[in-house]
Amino acid sequence: MLEVVISGCIGERFIEARVDTRGGPLVVVGPNGAGKTTLLLMILGLHRPSAGRIAVAGETLFDSERRVEVSVEQRKLGYVPQDYALFPHMTVLANVQFALESGTCPRNAAARRTQALSILDDFGLTHLAARRSTELSGGERQRVALARALGVRPRALLLDEPLSALDAVARRETRAFLTSHLTRLALPTLVVTHDPADARELGHRIAVLEAGRVAQIGTWAELCAQPASRFVAQFVT
């Protein structure tokens, strides 16, 4: 389980959140500017909250009171940014191999290639191994980015607006793929999105973020049945 209890300012942006991923993927939703990406960057260690605690599976990554702050590299979190951040000059296989060069992955180049091919096979992407990311569709790029993030066997998975760059058809197809895949993953997963439909399909529970603070957490049915505020009610209708 990924557990986050943090508060802090990044410039003029204030974030206060108490969330966890027990039971399945947690989706953090809210309009643009609500602080969703800032929350992710705090978890990743790219922004430092002024107070709070972050832990995965009982292991503390950050604790302001105990002065614990694990480095970005040592947090071992899988991260898929909004633009997927694939290297355009590399093939799909090389993108995945590059990610495997860190952490506990094989140091031998031949072993990394074998593992990368196995990862692509798991995601049904073997036929794309020799293509560059610029030759892929939006949905294919999203799957490659997810395969790359999961290939390093992270402690938890963080997805930032995973469907926002896709057209309507690719969005539906990729949403169905993600829903199925995230359900099968025994891995703490946190997704941020501004889209209610994505939140409804991807989240076991949903945390509604308003102006940097969590307004309510619950299942989609709970949010619809008993919204805690007018803001939450407007979001789920």
C-alpha cells in the first residue's frame, strides 16, 4: 500500500493530502490547477513537502519529523508522465532496455535485452520492438511507457493523466486496457486525472482534490450518493 500524509508549499501552491491505495488503484481527480501533478512530484521526491510522511508497504520514503528523506532514485517508484517521456531517437526495445539499466535489473546487456523483450511480450508489444516512439500511435506510446515503468519492478506505480493525449477512440481502448491491467497488478497504484469518466473506470477509490486539499475520498458510487460538497457533486454529475 502507498500511504501519503503530506502538507507543504511549492512556491505559491499549497498541498494538503491524506490518501492511500488500500484495496486497489486510487485516482486523484480535480480540475486543472488543483495540485494533482504537484502531489505526484512530492511522492516522487522531486518536490519536498514541508511536513508529512510518505510510505510504501510500510517502508518510509519521507518523514519530516524523523528527518527521513529517501532520494528520488532510491524510492524506486514507477512513473508515467503525461507526455510519456519516451526517447524519440530510440526504438521501443531500446527505451525499455534503458530503464532496465538502473536498480536491481541485470547488468549484462544481453540479459537486459532478453528481459526487455519479455516485458514487451507481456504487454503484447513485441511487434513494435524495432519501431521508434515517433512511429507509434498514442495508445501504443502509452502502453510502451507503462511497460517501461513496470519493467524495473517498482514499489508503486504513479500515472499522470495517462489518457489525456489520446483521441476519443484510442482513449476508450486504452482505458479498457488500463482498467484490466491495473486490476491484475499486485502493486500500489495512484493515478491523477481531470476526467470524471477516467476516474470512474480506473479507480477502486477516488480522491477529489480542490484547490490543493482533498475534499472527499470514496468509491464512485459513494461520491455520487453522498457528495461532501457542491464541488464534489458538480464533479461527479
